[in-house]
Amino acid sequence: MNVKDIGIKKNRVLISTILILVALAFVITFIFMWWDYASQDTYKRFRDNAIEVKAIIVSYNYDYSTSDKNTKNWVTRYEYKSECGTIYHGRYAVHTDESTAIEEVGKSVIIYIDPNSDWSDKHLPVVNYERALRNAIIWCISVPVVLYLLFYRCIYRNVINKKIKKKVYGNIYNNDRIIHTPQPNTITQGEVTKVVKWIVCYVKVKYQDENGATREKWAQSWFTHKEAKYLQQKKIITIVPYKTTYGILEEMSVTK
């Protein structure tokens, strides 16, 4: 029989790491979406100015950038020299066997070039302002939600939990397993009045704050379904009032 910490004592390294990685991914995607929208003008200029020409496959090389080390790819490269002397070159096709890539060398292929620059491509770009703007706006809405979860649920709550633990146990405590006796007049009893279950669970508690006033507030910590069920069944739980908030200070027996 083991004891599992619930509330402010619970180690939240995993969920904090997940929130950080998710927030980073969302912010990067948000930047990319707005960059894609801003690039539509550039794509449109290329599409309007592009002319079709015949280039020559001049070489091939092994593709070292592939993430799948079990797949071998060879990339053919084209080259075209305009009447003005501008040389256009780039990747053309990817082949899974070297013999096919070798056979492509010397063949003519159709590409598109911008006569006013050295930009070329084997396809004309798709220009879609509406789609690009729609995607950018969608990420404008989602990023603040993820950042809220990161700063409030991860950073802010970790700071508050540390302050509450410092209030209860003093300056010295073990982050993984607090074994010190609580200091006098720091803990009290609260009554679980409501539980809302979703992906994570929320617990509402009625308690008396540091000034003796009766309050009924949602706990700021997230709980698993088992933890929420345990707190709901126990009904009267140990909490730590702290300014305008509180922390739940409970342990739950678990079996391996």
C-alpha cells in the first residue's frame, strides 16, 4: 500500500513539461501561419510574372535530410540559364533508387521562373489569401488559450503552491515527499461541495479563509477522476487557506 499526494504536494513535472512543449508548438505554428499569410503577396507576384521554360536535370545526390534512416532517397537537380545570364537551379524530384536518378540526368523538364529574380520552381504556387487568413485567425484564438494554461496553470500555480508549502512546512521541505509536521494554525478543514469531471476534474470547497470569513471556491489544482472521487467521498478534507485562495493538502492510498 502506497500513499499518493493530492493537491499542492503533488509533483506536476510531467504536466508542466507537456504544457511547455504544447505552448511552444502552438506559438511556432502561430508564427508560421502569419508568415504564410504575409507570403501570399510574394507567391502572387511569382505566379503573375512566372514563365514556363525547359530546364535540364544536371545532377543528383543522396538526400541526407531524410528522417527515416531505413529509406534511401536520391534527389535530382535542375539548372536553367536565361538569355540574360541568370542561372536558375533547384531540386526537382526524389527517387528511392539511384539507377532511376541516374537515368534522369540530361533530360529536359518543365519549370517556372521569375524573369525579374532568380526564383524558380517546378510548380506554380497556390495563392489563397482567404485560407491563409482564416488559418492565422484560428491560431490567434488558440494561442492565448494555451498560453493561459502555461502561465496560469503551470507557472503561476507552481509559484503559489510553493508559497503555500512554505507557509505550512517552513523554508525546508522535500519537493517529492513532504514529511515535516505542519506548523501550527496553518491548516484547516474544508467541505467538498461539488465535483465537475471532464478530461481533468475540478473540486469546489467550502472553507473559512485567513480572516475567518466563509468562502466557497473552486480549487485551482487539477485532479484525476480517482482523486476527485476520493475527495468527494471523503467530503471533509484538509486545506491551507492562503490570501484569496487555498491549497488542498491530502493523501490518497493506492495499491500497485
